[in-house]
Amino acid sequence: MKNAIDSILNNFTSKEKGSLIPMLQAVQKEVKYISGEAVDKISKYLKISPSHIYGVATFYSQFKFNPPGRNSIKICLGTACHVQGGDFLLSTLKVQLNISPGETTEDLRYDLERVACLGCCAIAPVVSVNDEIHSKMSVIKLKEVLNKYE
């Protein structure tokens, strides 16, 4: 990862503060998340504080601060899914996986994200695992679905 970050920074000729978001996007694209190491390197490169970088990066939902899991779970909490129990599914997963949205399990098996809508309202509640939609979910079905993923 260290070499990847250095390589990304070397592609930026400008050391202007305006390069911050493109740098963060490049790191996210290559490494899949913004690590503390990446923040430190960007801080030194642009001569801005790590807290400024975190302030900018946390404003945008596109930036992740934990390594992704091998399997990405998205719980839909749009109106239809919420009414059909999406919030209960999320609460169950938080307890079962011992993580909150935006986090990754210690074994890196799963990461969890809550989303506003997956566009599958007619088959609510829905859960997406690795971009595969699972419809009309229940706690029992959710457990069976997750057992299929390594």
C-alpha cells in the first residue's frame, strides 16, 4: 500500500490544496479506502494538517476509512424497505457482525453500509451483497444468504 500511495502522489504535479479531493479519489480507487497512512502522506505532500484532510474527506460519503470486506453488504433503508423492516435487518446485522455501518468485520469477511434506496421497492425489504440483490428479506433469510458468502 505504501508504494501505491507514493505512486499516486507522484502523479500529481500540483501541490495546491485544490488537489486534495482528486488525490483522495485516486487513493480510494487504487487502495479501496483512505488509510491513516494515506492521510499522513497527503498531509506532508500538500503541507496541510491531517485534521483538515479528515474534515474534507468525512464531508463526502464516497470516502471510506476502513478496508473493504471481501463481501460488501448494503441494507436499503428507503421508505418501502424501512416500512417492511429494513431497520430491523440493519439492527440484526450490527449485532450479528459486531460492526456498524461504515465498518468492516475484524476478519475482513464483511463490510456494512446503509443506503437510501436500491431501487427495488416492489420487493422490499432488500439487501445487496456484492451487488447481488436479495429480496423480501427476513432475519432468517438474511442469515441463510450470508452463509453463502466466504
